[in-house]
Amino acid sequence: MEGNILSCKVLIVDDEPQIHKFIRISLVAEGFEYLGATSIQSALDLIEREQPHLIVLDLGLPDGDGIELLTTVRTKSKTPILILTARDEEDEKIHLLEAGANDYLSKPFGIRELIVRIKVLVRDLVDVAQTPDILTSGNLTLQLSTNQLWLGNQEIALTKKEFSFLSILVQNAGKLVKQENLLEEIWGKTHTHDKHYLRILVSQLRKKLNDSADIQCVIKTESGLGYRFVVDLEN
């Protein structure tokens, strides 16, 4: 994308022609490249052929539930997915986020809000693209694309959430990362008060990194505030 959010391909997956019409007009006006699909299968074909940067997905499709496409995409890529849904129940929205959706918008929706949400997701995508794949700090090495960590020459097995936590701290080395931000990033917006999740996760990480709670030479706990990665990144 070369740092330009307006060079992005946006795939709209919806079986309503009018939805495609007014979204396409607005996307093109904003400089995005529009792609359109009306079913799960046609969307999968377009994803393989065109590799869109972002997907806007309606759940009610003629050949199945859109969540099937969401889960299929998530097994292969981290392409941002914004869900369009008429299902307004909170549990359903939580389920979508846990299944890998990046955002959702309830029908009926305003086109201006949709475009703003697309721009936010694309901006985040550009930020991720500009992040180096391999981060080193002291004797720690993280590879973001493969979720791998090495301590010296030894690879350390981490869970997905442990790796997410550590990579966020390393990318903000020396800076305080607030508990609420970590909880939202790793567990989702509905878990910003579940601070015990972090205490358990950090305890597990300390054991794997030989970082005791007393010494805190890698992960420093700022009581009641958040966590800080205390080893400076090497340039």
C-alpha cells in the first residue's frame, strides 16, 4: 500500500444491489478501489484473486451465514473485517468480535459512519504494515508474523494471548501501557475491567522469561496502572 490508505482494495460482501450501489459510489469518491461479491463463494474467489486489504461483510448471504466466511478468512489471514448486521443482540456482537471481526455496524447505517470506520481500520492496517516483523530487545527476539519468541537461541512457546501482550509491550518499550488498553486489545472491549486476566497472564510469562515478580527485569508492574517493558529496544 506504500503508506497510502486510499490505494486500498475494499471488498463489499452483500446480496443487496442497492447496498453495493451506494457503498461503491462513496468508496470510489474517497479514492478506494471497490470490489463486490454477493455470496460466500464469490467472495472467496475474489479474496483469492484480488487479495483485498479490507472486507465489509453482511451476515445474511444466499449460500450461508456470513460468519462462515469470517471464520474461513481468519484461518488464513488477518485481513480487517467489518461486519454489517441487523442482529442487535449484545451476545451476538460479542460472538462476532471473538470470532475475529475487527468492527461491526448495525443496519440500517449511515454511509458517512461506514466510511469513517473503514478509514480507521485501513489506518490501523497501514500502521501495522510499517511495524518491523522482527523485534529484538536484549536477548529477546520476537517475530510478529509467526508469533514466535526466542530467549537467546532458545525458542519459548507462548500462547496467542501471551505473545500479544509481550509484543504490545516490546513495541512500546519503556512506556507505560495501561491495563485497560491491554485488556481491550487482547480480550476485547467487553473485558476492560477483568484485570485479573492480566495478573494471571503476566505470572505465566514471568516463569517463561525467568523474570520474577520481585526482580521485574523484563516486565515491570505499575500497580493499578499497567505494565512497562523495561529492556530498551536495540536499534
